[in-house]
Amino acid sequence: MQPFFSIIVVCLNAGERLKKTLDSIKMQTLRDFEVVVKDGGSDDGCLEYAYEVKGELEKAGEDVSVKVVCRKDSGIYDAMNQAAGEAAGRYLYFLNCGDWFYSVDVLKEMWEFICGSEKKEGIYYGNIYERKTGQIVASNPRMDAFGCYRNVPCHQACFYSIGLVLAHPFEVKYKVRADYEQFLWCFFGYEKRESLDFAYKEIVIADYEGGGFSETRENRKVSAKEHREITRKYMLSRELFKFRMIMWLTLAPVRTKIAENERTAGLYNWLKGKIYAKK
């Protein structure tokens, strides 16, 4: 029987972080899912726990399965693509090592939410808890062109119809923003765009570790470069000019610093939540 969700965990020498991530999956009250652990060649013993969980669930006679895929990859997005190719669920969710589900009922609530959708295909998303700042970061509840330019939900907040990822895998040439490119393809480039749902539920989905690969100083520069390239790919020049002017006039770089500062992030996210609530 096809599982409703495939929870994908990509790892490489993740140590105890993999254990905490898998434990948060094990505790989910909804059991209609599988786990795909994609390992790029760990030698720190972290996979032992993945096999332990696999054996534990099989012994208990649960329908939940754990697939451990050990194969070299060229980086996180290649690993995510490989894992998606091994997945059997209707909807994919990518949970990074070191991140975990915010509550035991996340999958249950998202299952109810997705089942209530009329379209049944798309990207279903919520909010994240950012461990670094100790704040809940709200996602834009209504996606439009400017929302796509400014702020799409991070992949830890998103559940994807599996067909969308298989039809347009993450482009591995992008080192930091392949998930952003994939989201924009779904929104602007998919030929059956009108059949898709981009639906927001006010729920905290993941406890997000932060401070990782994409947030180093060097990769922030890469991220900005990739953002320019990807938006030119999907948006008109006049749109880009308008959006850049809006970002400049609203002091976007200053707002980013405020959002990332532990002392000011709470106020910033509170105000952002109030603005989103009016949409």
C-alpha cells in the first residue's frame, strides 16, 4: 500500500544529530509514512541507529518502513534527488539532519490539511521554529510573484507532491538555492500550474537548527548570485525592477539583520506575523 508521506533524511557523518531527527519521526502519531535515509558515505557510525530503527519497526510489525540508501552524491541537492527517486509516498518532506518535527502531531495535522484540499497536488507548507533565534518564523500565507521573489517557505516547511519533484528535480548546479529554483518552477514554469495548490496552514512544522551550509558568509554571496540568476529565469525584467525597488525602499538588508539578531528577532517575527495575518 502506498504511504501517504515519504520523510526524506539526507546525511553524511551526522553523528547524534541523525538520532535526534529519526526519534522525532518515530514519535509521530500518524503512521502512514515511510522514511528514506540517504547517506553519502558516512564513516562515523551514525547509520547504525538508522538500521536499529528499521529493525525495531519491522519487529513491532508496523506498516512504517525505513529505507537506507547508501550511495555517493555530489552534494545535498543531488542526495535529495536520489532519495526522491527511491520514495514511494504521495507527498515528500525533506527533514535535514539536526532538524526535527516540532510536535508529535505534525504529520497528522498536515494529513488532514492536504486531504481537505480540492486539488490534491501542489506544495503544502507551514512555519518553522528557528533554534538559533528562538523564534517562530512565519511563512507567507499567500504566494504571488512578489512573494516568490522575496520569500518562499524553506523546504523544511514544505510538503511536495512527489510528481513535482520527479518532473523537475532540484538543479544541482545551484549550490544553495536549488530548492528555491524548484519552487519557482512549480509556481511559474509548470505547464499544469492551474492544477496546483500552494496552500498554507498555520502550524509549526519543524524545529530548524540553522547556521548550516547555506548560512556561511561565502555561501550567502553564492545565494545572492543564484537568486539573481533564478529570478531572471522566471520573472520579467519590469517585474524584477519593481521588486528590487520595493526591497530597497523597505530596507531589506536592515530587516534581514534584525530578523537574524537574537535580541530583535522576536519583535520582527511578531510584526511579520501581524502583516501576514491581514492577507
